[in-house]
Amino acid sequence: MRIKAHWFKPEQAKSAEQRASAVAFIAWRVAIDVVKRLRTAGFDIDPGPAYFGVARELLVFLLTAADRLAFARLGAEERAPFTIALVRREAEILADNEADLLGAASGRDYADSFVDQFNTLAEHYAEFGWATSEGGDGPDYAYMRYLGSRLEPLLPEKDRWWVTEQVIAIEAPHAVDLVRRAMDGVFSTEPRRSRRTATSGD
């Protein structure tokens, strides 16, 4: 999966909302890519509520990861407005897609329910560690295992016993790496490299 995450004019200051909107869109693409990868790996995730249930859990996981990555870049004071804007924008993206495919929400709005879900689970994820490896900082084993445990009840019984292994070994590290690299671009202030001009020789 290729992600473009560079501003047209990166040297110009960007607001927390602008950065959050870019990261939210990327996180959405990464989450949907993971759902597709799980389906390709043989997990039965039917289109409809089950699909979005898995996507929601992946998005919460990715946003908590983005929050940790933002803290390392911004510190506590600047991280807060970024993460608040990130969750709100992600809720809007998710709600638009759920409404298009599932119809209008009954009772609580899709966006509001996602914000509630994030607020609850973010406290759970906060209890887990953020480890350092050769590939960079990332969620520790317990952090990824919790994601797997959240996905288990959303899948058919035949898939539940091995989804956590799949998440820990493959999907979670892959997804976090994509978000990390995307945030490198979103937060970069380095001027873009000019495109090479093609030259023809004699």
C-alpha cells in the first residue's frame, strides 16, 4: 500500500486541524487496507456491520498509536489539540462511509458512537507500553494483543482463535509502520524535492 503524505508547500506552517485531517484520512485508508488483508488471509468479514465493526476497532488502535507518535513530536501541550481534531475528523470520515453503505443511523449517530468508543478504549490502551525496536517505536506485545482480543468477538468462531496471532505478527506492526511513515511526511517541514527532469542523450 502506497501512501502520499507530503504537503505541496511543507515549509508553510500547518494547523493542528490540517495535520489531523491528513492523518485521519491516512488512518482510514490503512484500516480498510488491513480489513482487506485479513479477508485475503482467509478471515470471514462480511460486508456490512461486521466490516465496520472491525474497521472501528482498527481505527481506535491506529489513532491511539498516532497519539503516542504525536506526543513524541509535539509534547503534551500541542498533542492534545491534534488528537482531539484527529478523533473528530476520523469520526466524520467513518460516519460518512457507514451512512453510505448501512443507511442512516438509528439512535446515536455513527460519529458520536465512535468518539465514545475511542474515549473508552483509549484509557485501556494507555495501560500498555510503547516499545523501542530496530524499526522504531511501536506498540508492545500487550498493546497489540488487546487489539486482537477486541477483534475476536467480531469474527466467526472458526477465525477467533488465530486472529490475535495474525494481528501481533503481521497486521498491527504493518499498520503502525504505515501511519508512522505517513506522519513523518505530514509533520515534515523540509522542502519537497524537485522532480527530476528527463534528459535525452545523443
